[in-house]
Amino acid sequence: MKFIAYSFACVLCCFASTGNIFAQSTVGLTGQRDTSYGNYPAYESTKKTHPFIKLVNGFKEPNVAEEKNIVYTAINTRKLLTDVFYSKEKIKAKRIAFIMIHGGGWRSGNRTQHHPLAQKLAALGYVCFTPEYRLSTEALFPAAVYDLKAMIRWVRNNALKYNIDTSRIVAAGFSAGGELAAFLGVTGNMPLFEGTNGQPGTPTNVNAVVDMDGILSFTHPESGEGDDSKRTSAATYWFGYPKKGNEKLWEAGSSLSYVNSSTPPTLFINSSVDRMHAGREDYIKVLTANHIYFEVHKFDDAPHSFPLFDPWFEPMVNYIDGFLKKVFN
């Protein structure tokens, strides 16, 4: 892990040089929100191959309080927002915090994507957060990591308000969000990826990870990222560099490079699309060698966007709830 981090620092220094070899592409920094991925567009696309699916919309949970558009950090004048969902029931026991990171190829999607999941988990007693983060139309890697580390700091600093147990914070995510959740899990308190957003000195480690179809490695043979032959891949936009010739950077941006004995317990929930769990088996080998608890659940007939649809939504909620009860109780 130290070697990878050192390599990444060296690579960044090289990329900061003025040489043409390391010229970073900013063509993806359009400053315009990419709305190509969202719940309804995903539904319209997916029902062509899975006509039986039903889009899961928001729930009316009478015992769940919702707070919207809360500023959790700011980068200059740019305010980053989160929504919060929690049970109205007053209890003495401190609650588990569940940070749900949306997908969309690090370029699209939005924080409302998983409101239904947050509502359901809040009804079960979790305090759920759905933060936004800077996408690759606005800032390149590792800006999103810095943002989400600030989110973890904010959760810790607001633990008293929401009755949160700061030793039970979960990073969860779907697709690109799952990749980011795993990356948060393996880089907690790592200076290279901390950033300066939020209150300094507050720990950024999490205590469990839930990865829903998020890749563990950008450079693994199973990964489809980095193929720019037909169009620029999502990861190429996010890194600002193509994979060819910049493999060390792409490796340094992969969770598989850092998994070790301090990695938190991890739940993998996967679709039938094998490339969306690239590096998972190698990752699990490290967890197993270090006696770290994990679970793997695969929906054999599910499309990539399964967290948004029935019939997989309720089983997904049950897997998450069951896993966290095992880990924390």
C-alpha cells in the first residue's frame, strides 16, 4: 500500500509538469450537469430487456423524518448538499449512519437517486444520508473522494444532533457510487486522499462498506473501463487521462490497491453483469486472509441498475439490514 501511494504521488508530480506526454485532458469539464443517467431513463432503457421490472418510487413512511438541501461542505462558492432521513422514534441507543452514494459513471446521476432506499432503511432505524459530490463535468479525480471524506467528517461532527454512533458509520453506493464507497473504506485517514474540505482533524474512516455493482479495480482484466475506441469511457473522463500509458494512476485510483488488514467488513451485492464487479475476487482474497467479514449476494437475472427496480429492491434492503446487524450487533 505504501508503494502504491508513493507511486501515485510521483505520478501526480509528473502529470503536473508542462510536458505534452502528461497533458491532462479537460475536455470533459463542461461545467454543465450531465442528466443522461437517472431513475426514469434507466427504467426506460432497462425495461426493453427486462419488461417485468417496476421502478421503485418514493415511500410515505409516517415515522421517517426528512431534511433536504443541507450544506455539508463548500468549495469556494460551490455548496455541496445532502439529504437526511431518520426515524422519528426517540430512543437512547445511538444509531448507525448510512451514507448512500449515487451512481452514474462519476459523470451523471444525482443524490435523489436512492431516496427510496434511504426511506426504507430509515424506517428500520438507520440514519441515512444521500450526498451529492462533484462529478467529472465539474472536477476530476480525486475531487469526489475529497468531497465524500468531507461528508464523513460532517456526519461525525453532527453525530449528537442525529443520535449517531460514530463507531458505526457505513459507506454505501451503487455503480460509480459503489466504487467510491469501497475506496472510502480502504483509504480512511490516508493523507493522500483526505483533501481539506470540512472540519480538519476529524477522522474519515468508515466501519462497514456496502458495494452495489461498483468495480474494485480500473486496471483489472475484468474491467471494461478505459476502452475509448468507440467513445471516451466514463473513467477516462474522471481521471482526465486515458488508461494506456497511465496505468499507475488508474491503479492508484483503485480500491484493490489498498485493501488490507484494516479494511472494514464489506457487503457486495451484484447484478448479472460480471464486469461491474471487476477485481472483487482478488479483493475478497485479501479480506479472507485477514479474517475480515464479508458477504456476496448476486442477482443472477438482474440488470446493472437493479437497485432502482422491483423485484430486487426488497431483497437488497434485506441483505443490507441483515449484514449490518451481523457486523454491528
